[in-house]
Amino acid sequence: MLTSKQRAYLRGIASKYETIFQIGKGGVNEAMCRDIGEALRKRELIKLRVLENSGYTAREAAEEISASTESEIVQIIGSKIVLFRRNPKDPVIEGIPKAK
């Protein structure tokens, strides 16, 4: 579980990131979740976008993806989602505030 300080720190980093996944009319499926999980393993923090024709709201898609990839929802703004999952073996993002 992320604290508000950790979330704020990760939001600041994610603001500079490009969207690397789009959820379209195919919706959220197992193959997409597997690819998102692999991207989270390599990057730890990713940004996604939910297209209007997907049939999902950003919140619904974020909850389904985070549950299947065991990641944390950092932020949902409009149609954009930011997810985070720490890589315990090879951390990529440094300087995340410690949880109390």
C-alpha cells in the first residue's frame, strides 16, 4: 500500500512519462495484462490510456488491471491511469519516500 507521500512522488515522475498501453475495444484481457506485468517488471511505473470505445471507465480498467498484475494504482485522471509495482530484485526508481 502506497502512502500519500509515495503517491505524490510517483505522480511527479509519471507526469513526464508517455502512455505505453491503450485499452481499446478489445478491453482488458489476459494477454494485455501479461504484457503490462512485464512492462511493470522492467519499468516499475507505467502510464496507460483508456479509449472511449473500450466500454470501460478508467477506474474499472485500473482496478481490473491492478488486481491481475498485483500493482498499485497511483493515479487516475480522465482516461489516463498510472500503475506502480516495485521490482524487489532490481529496483529502477530510486528516492521513493519510506513508509512509516
